[in-house]
Amino acid sequence: MQITKFNPMWSVLDTEYPNRFGRICDHMLESRFQRDDNRSLFGHGMPPVDVIEERDTIRLVAELPGVKPEDVRISVENNVLTLQGEKKEEERQDDKVYRFERTYGMFERSFTLPATIDANTIVAKFESGLLTVLLPKVEAAKPRQITVNVE
């Protein structure tokens, strides 16, 4: 997936997945034989990620509620940033379960990085169920002011 600027018209023009709720409904209605396994988050746009371009960085924010920081892996290879991890199911002891809707399992998201990113200085932090990855831009890609000399 390439990083592109957000366009608010996408949600209006996209007839296949007009919103996040539609994607979730499609995921729930799939046959369990079509998924990697019944509890897998892999390949279904999960976890949801916001990609925001700022002046000096590109910021990725992934929602990972219930995932422990030690269960998350971030790697960069061949200019592709990959987020991987696992949301582990809680141990249950003879509990009477009335409804089981939360999803568990492995997840993976990959993003092709633009050439303007300095892959050696990427920083990640995990706080309150949100993984924030800061992708600093190389100096040549940062906007700068050029003064005009009058002679």
C-alpha cells in the first residue's frame, strides 16, 4: 500500500467500502473458510491505521486495543514498513459466555515508504492502545524558504 494524501471525497466516491462499518460487516459475514482462520485479523484492513503527513515527518497511528507492546513488531525492508503482531485471547475457566464478538489473532499491515523518508531514524511509541510510528523526512525533502535577493 502506498502512502497517499487523505481525500475526504473518497468516502463519498468509494462504492465498495463506503466506511469502516461496511468493512467490518463484510469481515463478519465472510465464511470462516474464506479467512486465514476464524480469529485472524490478517488481511482485512486491521488494525485500522491513520497516515498523516506533517512538515518534517509522516506519522502512522494504529489502533491496537488489547495488544501488549511486546507482541508488536515493526520492520523496514526494501523501503516497506511492516507492522506485525498478535492480540492474544484471554484465558477462560468454565465461564458461561453469552456473546463472543471481539477478535483475536495475528495481524500484519505493510506500507511502501516514499523515497523522502529516512528509514534509519524511524521512531515508534505505544501508549493507551495506540501505536504511533514517526517517519522523519530526509533534509532534502523538507520544505524550506528561499530568499529573493534584490540587486
